[in-house]
Amino acid sequence: MPTPTAPRWKLVLGAAADAANTVPLPPDYGALDQVLTDLYDGPRKGGLGGSAPRVSRWLGDIRQYFPSEVVAVMQQDAMDRLGLSQLLLEPEIMRTVQADVHLVATLLSLSRVMPAKAKATAREVVAKVVRELEQKLANPLRQAVQGALSRAVRNPRPRYHEINWGATIRANLRHYQAAYRTVVPERLVGYGRRGQALKEIVLCLDQSGSMAASVVYAGVFGAVLASLKAVKTHMVVFDTAVADLTAELHDPVDLLFGVQLGGGTDINLALSYCQQLITRPTDTILVLVSDLYEGGNEREMLKRAAALKAAGVNFIVLLALSDEGAPSFDRRVAEQLAALAIPSFACTPARFPELMAAAIKGENLEA
């Protein structure tokens, strides 16, 4: 006799696990079983049928039966197993899918082959995801960076108009003269130089296909950093060529559509370009987002990295900027960079504000 949980196990394992059909499914399980069968028990290509309306109904069904986090996984499985990427060129399909970072990455990879009618809808989808990410991530990053700058940057010999009187009084309270009812300002605390960015941040993004989610998050973070007057932010993306997208930082959607996901990897070429951007090495943080699989000149890349570090640049490698953990990466290159005191690690989007604050304050990131 089937157990009460047998129908659920049949859903999980598929009809093949009960070829004799000894476990009947409750009526409300029928449609649920069908959407799972379409994805996991059908042929590897085109298992949902070729028509856009059929796929739209399937996408609507999975949103009805499963929570959003499961829907995102099933959509990605459909892309991988059934080759549905091309169907995303249909506007009605894009309006049906559950929008998330992975969908944005897929749309960006297809942007070069999209017809005009689909590209407009794709921008709507990307803009929606970007707005959601900004609402979630922007304030923590602004607060962390501004707080770190206020603590890390000090002007020990300020001119009169640069004196931070509140901080100066607090720093000299032990020199209070009761007889004169005043504080002797033995040490002046000043604001940083006005009209000049206190720190420069260069985000250098590997736009190969494996880094897709990282590029999306980095694009949003770059736009937030660019909105801070105390920070001068550059955005550089690369494959076997380099593109400077700094001018697009005011609009993260335009910036992301300027990325061309896929292609090879020439980190040496990218670092060469970044070297030309850096005018104040000791006030610069260079964040290279890459899995370190160098397709260019590895020896020159390591020499260039060593030169940047020796000049005083705070050089950090993020193997991934996503919630998916550390990806496959070139451990040998990472070890050689570590020998140069250039740390390499994966970072979740939630921890990125903390990372940037620590870098601005000059903390030991290797620890």
C-alpha cells in the first residue's frame, strides 16, 4: 500500500520510478507533475514545444506552483537542458519569466542577436532587476564607504578653512584649561582636500561567460560608487579587448548593455589599461573580478600586477561577486598573486560593502 508521502516521491523521481503506476497522483498533482515532466523527463532540446505561447504557459505554471527561488532554478534548468535561450528573444516570453540576476546575464549574452522588439522588452526586464538590486544593496555600500572614508582620511596639517572643529575638540578634550574655560588644540584634525576625490576605485571586470552574475552585481555596485563625490570610480570590462564604460556609470542599465558577455580573457591587457588610469597609486583600490584563467601573457600579467602593488595600489582579486560561492579558478595564478600580497577570494554581494570599507581603511584583507 503506498505511503502518504509516495505521491511526493513520485513527483521527485518522475513517472519512470513507478512504471506500473501503482502510486496514483491526487487530482491537484496532475498539472504539477506535467510541468516537471516537461522539464526533467522530456527530450533534452525543445521539450516544452516550439511555440512561444506554450512556453509562456509553462513559465506561468511554474510560478503558480513553486516559490520564487525554486522558479529561478527551474528557469535556469530550462535554459541549460532544453535550449530555450533563443525563445527569450520573444517579448511575450520575457514578460513571463521570473526576473533575476541569471536571467539578466542570459539577456545580456543575447543582446547582440536580439531583434529590436525584443531588445526593448529586455531593457525593461534588466531595469527591473537593477532597481531591485539597488534598493537592496545601495544604502549598505554608501554607508560603509562613507564611514570608512571619514575614519581613514585625515588631514594632519589643515588650513584654517579645512579644520574639522568638532573632531578637533574631541581629540583635545584632555587639554581643557578650566581657568580659561577653553580647550588647547594641541592637535588639529582636518577634512580631506576639497574638490578632490579622497580615493580612486577601479573595477576591472572579466566579461567571459563564466563571470556573468559577477558582472551584473559589479555593474550595480559601480553605479553606486560613482554616485559618491568622495570617490572617483572607473569601470573597465575586458575579454581579449578592453572597453572603458566609466561614462555609462550614471545608468547601470546602459552600462550592462555595454557589456559583451563571452569571448576570451586577456588580463594582462586589462591591467595595462588600468595602469594608465591610475594617477595616485597610494589612494587607489583596484578590484579585478576574474577567475584568473589568463589567455594572454601570464608572465607579463604577473609582472604588471607586481608593479601595481609596488607602486602602492591596493590590489584585490575577486574570483566571483555572487551568491554562488567560489567558482572554478586558476589556483596556480592565485597563489602567485598571493605571494605578491594580492589576495584572491570570492565575495557575496552582501559582503561587498564590508570589503570596500576594509580596503579604504587599509585593513589586512588577507586576514
